[in-house]
Amino acid sequence: MVGITVSENENIDKALKRFKKKYERSGVLKEFKKRTFFVKPSVEKRLEGIKAKRRASRDQAMRDRKSS
């Protein structure tokens, strides 16, 4: 469970912003979206391969930019 403590003189907007950051970093929403529907193992493997290719090409592009 994600929670924050709000001090008496703290602005509510700042507290809400802190909560949102903590919520994002904890991965609650990501986990929820992952569990909303079943993905077959074969589809999951294929998606992981696609993600790996994208990540590799992005990393290669970054290396090419740094070297030039």
C-alpha cells in the first residue's frame, strides 16, 4: 500500500505530487494493467523479443550519436 504523511503546514498540491511520484515508482498501476487480462506465454515471449530489439536499436542509436 502506497502512502505518505502530510505535515500540518505542507501544501496539499505538494503532498499530492509526492504521492503521485511514490505511486508511479512503486509500479502499482503497471502491475494492475498487467493482471487485468491473461497473455499467453507464447505472445509474452514474442513481445519481450520485440521490446529487446527496440531497446537494442535505441541503445545503438545513442552510441552512434555519442561517437559522432
